[in-house]
Amino acid sequence: QVQLVESGGGLVQAGGSLRLSCVVSGSMFSIGTVNWYRQAPGKQREFVAVIISGGSTNYANSVKGRFTISRDNAKNTAYLQMNSLKPEDTGVYYCNLATGSLRYWGQGTQVTVSS
């Protein structure tokens, strides 16, 4: 059974940094695509960043140049380094693992950026 556990969220001032982690149980991590999504209060969940098994990445325009997604297949862990944080980055951040037609989600970690 695949389980995802996010961590690293917290309260930070605007301009600060956080690094989120997503630990994935099971053997599917290395072949899967990892996405980070976020959901602000009262808004729909939105895409933030993606990294495929080969290491290629893509980002939402709103975070390009500030966020970096990475993965360590030996540790079954994905990361989201977030720099120059803005109040509009506030929300619950979710990790998603996609393998073929299967999708797995973590429980989310809260990020709050104060102005």
C-alpha cells in the first residue's frame, strides 16, 4: 500500500523560506511522477510543481524562479524548496504520486506566510 506523508510546513514571514518533504512508502516512488499542489482557504486546489521519474521538472507560473522541486529516489522522498515566500503562497500543500492511472495523495502540510 502506498502512503505519502508531507512535512516541513509552518509559519514564516514574507521573503522567508521553507522546505517541504514528502516521504512515500512502497516501491513505486522511483517510477512515479511527483506533483505538489496547494489549496488556499476558499479556493480550489491548484498545481504547483511536478517532477517526473527522469528528473525533468515544471512549475506553475506563480512560483517559477522561487520554488524548486527535487527527489531522492534512494530515500523515497520528494522535496519542495520554497524561497521568497509571499502571503499568497499560504495554503495547505499536498504531495501527489502518479503511476499509470493510479493517483495517491498525502494528508497535506499547512504553510502560512505572514506579511
